[in-house]
Amino acid sequence: MKCESCGAPLEQGMERCPYCGTLVPVDEKVLEAREQRERKRKLESLPQMKFVPGAMVVLLYVVTFGLYAVYWYAMRMKDLNNLNADSENKNFKVPAWLVAIFAIAYLAVFMLGGDSSTEPEVNEFQDLFNIALGVVIVASGWLAFKIRAILQNYAAKYLDKAVAVQSIAPSGVLLSLFGAAYLQTQINKMIGMEILAPKI
């Protein structure tokens, strides 16, 4: 290759002529290969989270009668805590005790099964069921909103804070109703935005 301006010989990969400083035209294939390398390097440096297609999440919820939520919170806890490992703020960590309480209460609800009968002798465990159900609702909401804060705080490293809040799990209603399923769709979105890397 020769410089188009001064005719000096150029080596492969040079961006400017060392003699006159003229920009060297870049071959499209070389430019594309360079961008691919940069993208791969960026993705390798990002924290990894599991990608689960939305339809698969719904199927898992239905097949397991909602027990997938317990599994989801337990399996994602470590990865979620790693997202903000450099943060001293404990608000950006998922406490293991909260996941354990949610799991125990959910299993209690699942095992006790609720009987809507008004006669106390028909279902002596109705009070336990009601307490466990209350704990499930509170713990599930607490976990969901805490994880949303973790995801938004992490996204704010790459996006403006206001943009992160408006684009990552913006709906409190969907978060309250669908918890882990909604959060997984937001993790999938963050993987698509290339601020998280897919975990293989």
C-alpha cells in the first residue's frame, strides 16, 4: 500500500501515514473485523447472566405451578450480587435470608394448599396457609423491587440514570404481578443492549 497523498509506503493496519499524517482509507472488511474484535472483547468483560426466552419462562411457570420463581431467585442471587460487587450500598445486594424465607413460605403454601371452607374442622391448617401466603406476597414483592433496583443501578453505569430507570423494569404493576418472569425479560433486554453478556 502507498499513501494517496505523498506516495510513501505503508504497512498493513496503519491508520495514518507516518510521513504526512494523511488518514489511510480503511478496507471495509478490515474495519468490520476490527469492530467484531472490539465487540467480542467488550462482551467478554461484561458480567454474565442467564438468557431464558420469554416463552420458556412462561412454560416453566405453568409446568411447575409457579415453583420456578423460587428456583429463579435462588439461582440468580449470586449473579445479581456480582453485578454491583463494587457497591458498598447493601440495597444493591440480594440477601440470602430473604430468598430462604420466600422459598420456605412458598413451599408451605404449595404443600398446605388452601381450602376455602369456612368450617374450622375441615381445614385446621387454614391459618398457617394464610400466614404463609402473606409472607410469600411480601417476600416476593420485596425481592422483585430489590432486584429491579440492582438492575437499574448496574445499567446506570452504561446509561444515564434517568434512562436506566425508564428502560429497565419500568412497570411496577408488571413487576408486582409477574416478579421473576418480568425480571428475566429485563435481563434478556439488557443482554440484547449488550450491557450484560449471555451466560452459556
